Amino acid sequence: MNPQGERWTAETVLALAPDAASRKAGSKLAAPGPWSGAGARPEGGGGAVWGECSGSGSTPYRTVVDLSEEGGPGFNCSCPSRKFPCKHALGLLLLWASGEAAVPVAQDAPPGWAGQWLDRRRQRAEQAAAGPGAAAPVTPADEEAARRRGERRAARISAGVTELEQRLTDLLRGGLASAEGAGYGQWDETAARMVDAQAPGLASRVRELASLRGSGADRAGRLLEECALLHTLNQGWLRREELPDPLAATVRSRVGLTTDAAALLASGPPVRDHWLVLAQRDGDDGRLITRRIWLYGRGSGRMALLLSYGAAGRAPELSLPVGLSVDADLVYYPAARPLRAALGTRHAPPGESAGPPPGGSVAAALSAYGAALCDDPWLETWPVVLEDVVPVPPPGPSPEADGWQLADAGGESALAVDPRARESQGLWQLTSISGGAPVTVFAEYGHGGAVPLATWGAELVPL
């Protein structure tokens, strides 16, 4: 619902779906049959839709969607799905989008189960808007205690870094070939030591080293590269006081020190823009679900990455409609090459976008990635918009033969597609949309290659 009280279109709802299967399943639930107690309240009353959907069990699934500008869209459902939004939330929104006959505007307050969840979300939004110091004044004693906690953690990290440096020294003295005979236990133990040292970023990089062991013909080269990057990060931490502030901030974040989002939003400065939602993708490592949302600012010309997390099998709450534009404030986290941002105030509901952002050639993408690595050598991926490229499938029947490529229309250069993306149906979808003709592609590019995330036909198409 927008300030004028209009309901969303089906296209706006389906743009929220995490994948094609969810869109299909949600569309099947966009009928009154399985729903009972469905209702909505207008934006002036908080903007929400709720209902109960009968399923295979005896108890219906309770679904509620927060549509307010401040907190929405947010989703809650009693079903066990790990997708976010789930098919029930999508089906309810599609039913609501079809008109008031299907989901009427409620004359009373939402049912208790829906109202309680909505109230909790409003409280969290108000606390975040008020800032970290609104709940209680910070006393000198509080500041002193926080400073001491910070010093103790820094000392633990430094001890862990020193131990890790010795581990790398032993590895290189024995030769990289010795790593082939070593079991995963040594790496797991080292990673656990970094967790004990409160340096989760270092622990992740140690696990990356373990995964490279025996991982292909170029494993020795990759292992040496990762050792060098890890050594550079260690030295950056030990000498962080000598670094420029942006680079020191990058080192702290790569080691695993985080900046509180509420404190960041309170300190600013915000960048207000109409942010085109380019892609939304979830990753699951078995312990945590990480949602990556890519944005492009129409006025600023800047890319931004929003990260949101969900634990215990639940997907993150933050969700933005891919392909639409959001008028909102972002605050970038401090870094040598700022990219990650926190989402602040949203000034209007999502609206239509005016097409893809400006793109460039493969050479321009490589140049941009190289420049970013100069500022942040530990960078995993960098966003690129490729204009006039053609997806090229492997020449042979085996998907491993040379691999997929994104080639300039002129055939002068190409980007290899990351092997981890080769099994994705999105590559064939991209090929179908292209039909052999040049297209514009948004992708993440890293040392493993490109991962296509979206393309443009008549409109943006998530891959």
C-alpha cells in the first residue's frame, strides 16, 4: 500500500520472490480457497496484510506481512519454509493485490497473533530510528567499560594473529606440498583458535585454505595466493595504527570486527537516492543464512551492498523488490573502498525503474575490479555491469570443457563464469533471453570468475 492507498500489482509482489519455484508456488495460493480470516489495513494504520492458509496439517499457517514505509516489507509465517518470503506470504500478497473483494480492509485491529508481531517490528524500528543512545544515557563509566572490552578483544585478536603467522611460517618452510598430506584437522584446529581469539574473519580465511587443499590443478598457486593475502591481513592488523583510517577500517572488518548498524545510521552521513534493486540472493553455510542485496543509486552512480542474516534455519527479514526503485537513505560502512551499506529511512514505497544502470565492456569491468583490489586486496567480489555481452556455453558436451563465458559482442575479450555458477539454471535462462544477441548483465566478479545475477529484457530479470 502506498500513501495513496493503492494496492501493489502482481508484478511488484512476484519481484519479491526468492526464486522461480517460489513464484510458481505462491501463484497457486493466490486464490480465496485456502485462506481464512484475511484482512488488511491501510498505510495510515500501519500497512499490513494477514491471513490463515490451510495446509497439509490440521493447523493453518498464520501469515502476516508488514507493508509500512518504515518497517516493510517484512514477513512472518508459521510454516517451516526457509525461503523468505515463503510461498504463503507471496500467495497472500497476490490475493490482496487482486482487490478488496479477496482481502477486505479490516474495520478492527489485526488478530492478536498478527498484531503482536507487528508491534514488535514497530518497536524495533523506533529504537533503530532513535539511535543507540536513546534508551538510556551513556555514562562515563559505560564508555570506560566499553573501551576496556575493546582493548581486551584487540589483545586476543593480536595473540591469535601472532599464532596464525607462526602457522603460515611453518607451512611455507615445509613446502606447500606438505599441505596435501595434512588432514583437515589441523586447519579446523587453527580456525577454532581464531574463533577463540574473537577473529571470525580470520577463521573464515583459514577454512578457505582448507577447502583449497586438493581442489584442482591450480591449487598450489591458489594456496600460495591465499597464504599471501592472509599474511598481509595479519600484518595489517598488527600495524593498524600506522595505516590510513579507511584502510585500517577495512582491516578491522576483514579480521571480523563489526560496526553496529544502528550506531552507523545515527552517525551518518546518509546518501539519499533512488536505489535500483539489482539482485537479491541468499547463501546458506549450514549455520547462517546470508542475504546479499545489490543496489545502484540513480543520482549518485554508486553501487551498494546490503547484508542481512538469519539464524536457526530462518531467512533474513530484510527483503527488497528486485527490479524496482527505492527512495531511501543509505549509510556506507567505513572502508578503503566503501561498498557495504546500512539501509536507513525509506521515503516512499518502491516504484518503477527507468532501465539498467550504465554498463561497460569486459575490459572496463576488469579495470574496475583491479582498481578495487588496489584499495582492498582481500576483496572477494566486485559488482560489474556488462554491456553488449553474449553468454557463450561450453563448446563440448561436458560442462567442464572450457566453461561458460560472457564475451564482448565484438569477440575481443570475455570473462569466465565462476565454476560455482555453472550448474545454475540462470545461465541457460540468460542464454534464452539473449538468443545469441548482446545483452546487459549485472554480475559479481572475483578471482573465480563472474556470477551473473540479472539481465534486462523488457525489464530486469533475476537469474
